Amino acid sequence: MTSSVSTPAVRDLPVIRVFVSSTFSDLVAERNALARDVWPELEKYCQQRGFTFQAIDLRWGVPSEAGLDHRAMQICLEELRRAQETSPEPNFLILLGNKYGWRPLPETISHDEYTQLLTHAETQAELDIIGDWYLRDSNARPTQFVLRSRNDSPDGKDYKRVRHTNGKHDDAPAWLAVQETLWAIVNRAYPASLLDQRFPVHEGDPKGIRFQASATEQEIWHGALQIENAQDHVVAWFREIDRKGGEPDPSHIQRFVDLRKDHSLDQDATTALDQLKLQVKKKLAPESILADTCTWEKDSKGNFTGGVTTGHLKSMCDAIRTRLRGIIIKQINAYWGIDLSARDATVASIRGTHKELDLELREYDRFARERGPVGCFLGRDNEVSCIREYLLLTTNCPLVVYGPSGSGKTALMAYVAQHPFPRGRTADDVSPLCLARFIGVHPESSSLRGLMMSLCRELRTHLPVNTLETQPDGSQKKIPVALPNTVHELTEEFYSQLRRATAERPIYVFLDALDQLDSVDAARNVTWIRSK
């Protein structure tokens, strides 16, 4: 981790992707309420304005196999990173109750950390367990040690999960014993007291975070505490339990609080959670700190049920929906360049504008840079040379690149579309107009009509189609001719524009994945592609 990390300033896609970070067992009702009452409304709100909304809650989505491989933390942080790359703002929602939550053993450790664990092993048995379960990854640079998958038994014992007759699964006793030993060593090498030194946030990676922090806190470090502009777009919601009505026996409320082995309250975990909440409050904007209270639930006889009341769920949903929507509309307006904050606003108002075309072309450019990056595209020298030689010919016949799925056609097209000049040829010799479309990357390219409309629009930005209109004073003024609407008319204009190419300014059109066009207008028959 490094502090003061900025999320991307430029949004490439009209997608809002929010990673939801929360503890597991204590906030099930809250996450269910958001999935039922908030996410669908935000999806509709965004869709109406030409955006897509995605809420990423991995508390339901991490496969059990990933848990056995100790990859749960890695998967969560990777999904968070994707959210940050896709959606600069907003991309992170924090939900915290009164439970600090699960603390995972680190999946990977450095050579120095491995040595530190060995130093704090007190018996040969502990040394053996470290050696059996943290395996050297010599391919990593620098060398690191990876926690062994529980599917890969070092001694023939079952370290996976045991299924009981009631259908529930528990960790195998053999794994529980290994885990207890590993934690004993970790606690000596990197004691929990290190967490007391993690705030305020400084440059560098606090050791206590990787070895002692809960999974939720680790997500919060990556998604908020070390993000420079988190105050602009990260939202946090806290639920506090009002204990004025009494306190149930701790053993009955373990879903909502952290307990020690003897079923007493874990005060260290409570302190760590309080410190975390305080730091989040300091980091985020006041309007992004939301809170609700509940009480311990009682039955009709006044006995504690082991749950909490749910009367706060509507308030929570309203607050989170309102705050996220306020951040989202700023992003939508900035992306489209117009105000779509009105209740009945739709994306229809930007259809056919230069702004829409610019955004579409930006998506193709981004896709091309990802699939055929400069300096990373290797091989296919013969194919690249053939395409470049073809581009120098005076023929108008199309060139077809074909091959089985996965053979690298898209990467080849992306690379050549960005670099159409052969070696030794410079932009002084010729200034081509390059149009590249990767079918399916943008909705406009999925249909033949949309594809032709998009190509004609781009061609018109370079080669206007005007008519002369006589003004009241007798002068002549160039007026843009309306773009055709039918597939036939658009195709005719497309080829009419291609005929305006010159030796000094040829027109290169790259079309990838024609088989991905929808079947409307007989697009897949490719009869609209003329032989010359």
C-alpha cells in the first residue's frame, strides 16, 4: 500500500461501479435492503441517462474454492481496483456496525517477513508448520512466500471443510490446528499492538495492517484511507446499537460483535473498530458520513432473540441512495457535457451530437490501446507487413483477416489501426484518415445501421457534406446536409465519402469482429461490403 493514491481523473466508460465493503454476518439485513431498494433504483436512474450502475458486493460472490486457496482477500482487492479503474467517482461504499470482523492470514509474505516468522517460532513443530504452509514463489520478483492451498495437503490430512448432517460446513480440525499455530507465531512476530500505530495514515505500508487488520479494514485502506480524493466520492454508513434496553449474553450475539474463545467481548477488536471509524470520519466529507441506530431485538415476552431491530433500514436506504445519486449525477453531467439532473432527463438529448461521437471514439481508442499496446505487441510480423503493404496499394478491394477464435485477430487489428505506416514511412509522406471500429465494444457498433451511422458521422467531421443556401442578403452559406437515416442511404454515403480519398489523404477503415454484428438488416451476410 502507498498513501495518497489518486483514482483516475478521466472516465473512459459511462459506468458507475461501486464496491461495497462491509463485515459479513452482522450486516446481512442491510445488504439485502440495499440490493432490494437502492441498487435497482440507481440502475434505472443511470440507465435513463446513458450510464450503467453496478454494485459489487462480494460477501455473496467469493467462491468457497477461493477461500480454501486463501484468495478471498486478493479477489476482493482486485475487484476494488477494477471499480476504481472503471469508475473514478464514486467507487467505494463502507458499511460498518459493531463488529470488526474476520482477520485473514496474509496470503503472501516477503522474504524478510518469512524470516521474521521463523525467528519467532518456539519449537521445531512450529518451524515445520511455517515451512509446510508458506511456500517459496521463486517466480516472484522479489521472492515471496505464498500460503499453501488447503486443497494441497502436505501430509495426507484433510485440511478442507467438513459437511455436517444439517448441511452446514465447518473448517476441518486439521486446518484449525494449523491456523492456530500460524496465528500464534504471527502474534509474536507482528503483535496486535501494531494496530495502535497505524493512525494517522503515513507514507508506506503499516505492518499491522497486513498481519492484524480485519479484511474490511484492509479494503478501507485501499478504497478510502489511502485515496487522495476519497472525500469527494467515498460514502460511509455506520450502524450503532443502542444498549439502553439492556445487553444480551455475548454468546448469543456473536453475529454482531467480536468474541474471544471464552465467549467474552473482544475489547481489542472493539478498540480497533472505534479507531477505524474515527479515522474514516476524519478522512471523508461530513455529508458522506451517514449513521443510524438500532436496538437488540426482543420477542413478545421481552427476551432477547440474538438479533437487532430493522426499523433503521428505510432511513439507511434513503440516505445512501440520496448521497450516491448526488455524486453520480455530477459524473454523468461531466461525462456528457450537459445537465441531466432534472427528474425526467434522458440521454436522448445527446444522441447524434459531436459529444456522443467523441465518447464513442474514445472507447475504441481505449480498447485498441489495451488490445494492441505499443511496445507490448510482439510477433505477427508477416501479418503486420502484409497489412501495411496492402495499405500502400492503389486497389480499393477490401482485405480480409480471418482465423479461429483466440488467434489474436483483434490484437493485430488494434495494433495496425494505431500504426498503419510501414517502417521507414513517415507522416510527411501521407496523412491517412484512420477509422477503427471494434464491433460490440460500443452499442453503436453492434448493428449495421449504428455502425454505418457512426462511420458516416466521423467521416463528416473530416469531410463535411454541405449544401449552399441563399441568405436574405443574397449571399451563399454552407449548410450541413442532414445525415441519412436508413441503412441503404447510410451505406451509399459511406462509399461516397470513401471515394473522396486521395493519394495524400487515403482513408483506412478497420472493422474487427464482423461476426459479432446482430442479424438485423442482413448485417452478417456482409453484402454491404463492396468488392471495390
